[in-house]
Amino acid sequence: MEKYVVGIDFGTLSARTILVNAATGEIRAVAEMEYPHGVMEQTLPDGVTRLGPDWALQHPLDYIECASKTLAEILTTTGVDPQQIIGVGTDFTECTMLPVKSDGTPLCVLDAYKRNPHAYVKLWKHHAAAEEANRLNEIAASRGEAFLDYYGGKISSEWMFPKIWQILNEAPEIYEAADRFMELADWITLQLTGEEKRNSCTAGYKAIWHKQHGYPSKAFFKALDPRLEHVVDDKMARTIYPVGTKAGTITEDSATWTGLAPGTAVAVGIGDAHSAVIGCGITTPDILLMVMGTSGCDMLVSETAVKVPGISGLCEDGILPGFYGYEAGQSCLGDHFSWFANHCVPERVELEARAANKKVLGLLNEKAAQIKPGASGLLALDWWNGNRSVLVDADLTGSMFGMTTATTAEEMYKALVEAVAFGKRMIIENFVQHGVPIRQIVATGGIAEKSPFIMQTFADIIGMPIDVAATQQGTAMGAAMLGAVAAGSQNGGYDSIQQAGQAMGGGIKKTYVPNGDHRDIYNQLYAQYVELHDYFGRNENSPIKRLKAIKLEVARGNAGKP
């Protein structure tokens, strides 16, 4: 009897569930569902409680509903007996966090708190804790806190403690009511197993946890705010479980909404981009994986630990046991292109796309591919959701230079694609210049699989071949592999991530080679990008930051009011 594993990938906009043959890695079925509430950036579900600038919330019950329905779909379409499924793994966006009661009940589902924005899930791209992050970094630097070296010198507003501190500052009643603050990667395993098992990946990359040293000291948290002195012991947990270990099993309760058999092994959680490394079968060092989705995450493992400024994190065993895992990334990638298609495309493009039975972005890709590099005179900065690496600054916003009355939508779109590629080149060069070798670049995600134009542009600007991973659904596949490891070899799974990766994933399906004819002009454009990047991004009195400050001042008077 064939045995299967399930991987559930909780992304920014939807959840995707795959059913995978545990022996071969063949994907038997895929089901996807968009979150009913989507990303809440303007109001709460009541439609009247308004959110402030840079807020991004979600509803936790959406995750349960999407997991339940996608699991039911794959079981129905395949006819697989739940008893054949030996393990389940999940991955989540990060830092996506939630205040809960001790049993995992989200505060936002309780009548007392359902109209308080701070009771909901703060999605990874919730950047409204920028002030707290800036203050945290100032205090950490003044105290000479060693942990800053592991995070490129700055803690991002996207991460756990700035978000917790924002809750404490703006809604102390929510802070007091919360028994725990949890990454959703850990919350979902709690829902499945009834046990709180916090994973080493999200703890290490997003909650300032270190394998040898644990969390920062109580004295540090007290220096931030006396009320935070005991935040780890009171609201979190010090016991952290390595990625690749078993969190528990499907309970009688979770079996009712998952359709899975009680006793099925469940892996501890993992961040989505980190899961993709495993899913693409990368088990050796010095290979950069670009995860290309709503945002862009850049992951690689190395045998050595090197201090690299501006990265998102360095975590021992954070991705693969026995290696140091590095993370960097861009807060806006596909999000960037979707914004342009939704808000900046003229009617002529929409009509042409409709007549050709194409999506607007598909048509823009075709048109932009016909424009020679440098021909538009445009150059953009890719900060529509702030800068994650290498500036680590959520206060930065996007810009485009060189526009005239003759500028077209397709030229603007091409400039946006080039901007993200320039930003990626800066990340890669930052790694190499500080002693982290990169011998191969692999890409995965929807953009890598669907857009030859974007991938060729990246190869041309970065100046290295880019291999597209053969593994489909790489992020969910990584979660499925962890489910197989949780099950163990005695049950038809595997005893290590490396074994699972070698048996179930790997391979390259296409390679994009740099076009030498484009190299010179892109080097010239990149030099201008670096100049603008440093002027607007490294200047504390940057006009971009001043504009953001004015926007926040104007908006604060209405935030959180019905």
C-alpha cells in the first residue's frame, strides 16, 4: 500500500495543500484556497473599524477553513485513505504573529476584543511597528548587544518583538489579556496536535533566539520597557524544537476538521521560504535559493558563520541541521507587480489583454520584453513595502525616475522588474563581499515558473545563470518532506531532512543564462541604482522618509476609529 505525506503552505493570500507520494516525491494532488478575509489593510471584518498606515492583518480562522477545505478536496479527488497518510508538515509566512489565550484561542474571536485591531493576526508585512523597531535597535546598539551581529545590524519592524511592543504601547489591554504571543507556524501545529512546540526556524530568524545563547537577557527587555522584562517567560516559551522534529500527532479534535486519521505524525513548523530550500532538494552549502512570490526571500546554508550587514538573519540549524542558514530578502516582489497591474494600467492595456484572452500581467511581460534595456530612460527603487535587505528600513517607499509625458505603462512595468533585479544583485554582492560564497543560484515560486521575461531580466542584471528548480510547489513540498521526517523511517518516512530531500526533491528544469549584449547597459543602470539607493536609503534626512513622516502625522488622527 502506497504511503503519502501532506504539506500545507500558508502563504500571504492563500493556503495550498499537496498530497505527495512519500517514496518518490510525486505530487498526487494540489488544492488551493484564498483566505476569505484576505489581507486586511483598511478596516477590520466589521467594515467600520479603520486601520492605520502600514497595517496588514489577517483572520486566524481563515487558516483553519482553508486547511480543512483543501484537505477535503485532495482526499476526495484522489480517493486516498487517510490511513495511508503517514505525516503532515506545515509552513507559514513569518513573522506572522497572533495574541492568544493559553489554549490557543485567538483574542480576536472573543467578543471583548473583536473590534480591537491588535487582537488579530499581524501579517509579516505589517510595518506599523517601525517606531518600536527603531527604538529597539537604538537601545540594542547603545548596550552593545551581541545579537545584532546575527541580524545584519538591525531588527526589522516585521519581527516578533517590535510587534509585541507595539501591542503593549497601543493596546496594553490586549497585551495583558494574551497568555501567549505565537508565530502562526507554531499556532497551526498547536491546532493540529494540541501541543505548543515552537520551532527553531521562526524563533531564530524572527524572535532573536540563538541556539547557544537563547533569547536576549531580561535586562535588555527591561531597558526597552520595564513592562517587557519578563516577556519571554510570561508570554512565550524558552523550549525550542529543531526543524525536522515531530511536534505531535493529529488529535481526535483536529481529525474532525482535517479529515486526517488521529495519530498521524505532525512536524514542527517552519518559515515558508526556509521550507522551500528543503523542498527544492538543496542539501549542500553555498547555493542561493531565491523564493519569488509576493515578497522575495533569499536563503542559503554555509559551513561557516560570517557577520554580514543588512541581512535578515543568521541561524545555526535554522534551515538544515549542521549548517549555518542565512536569510535576506525583499519585502516587495510580486506584490509590486500586482499593485501596478491593479492601479496603474491604462484602459488600452486592459482592453488589449481582454481581446487576447490574456491576463494584464501576462501582456505587460510580453510588451516589456520587447523594450531594449535602457531605452525608456527609467529607473526605479524597489521599496513599495519598505526595504528588508540590505537597508532594513520599513520607512522607505518606492520611487521611479526619468518619466516624461511619453512614458508608457509597459516601460514603467519593465523599470519595476529591473528595480527588483537590481535590489537582488545588491543582496548577492553584499553576501559575496563579506565572505559568504555563492556558487549557484536556484529560483522557485510562481514568478520563477511563470515569467521567462522576469527571470531573464534577473539573469542579465545579476550576471549569473539562474536555475529554476524542477520541484513544483517547492514551499509546500518542503513542508511535506518535514512531515515524512516526523513520521520516521519505521513508518515509511525518513530519519533526516537530507534523506527526505534526496529521495523526494531536487533537479533543475530550466536555466536562464545572462545575455552578454545587455551586460554593459545594465552595469551602467546598476551604478545609477546604487547611487539613488544610497542617497535616498542611507540618508536619515531623505525626502522619502520625510514624506512618510508627513503621511503618518496626517493619518494618525483617524487610525483605529469607526
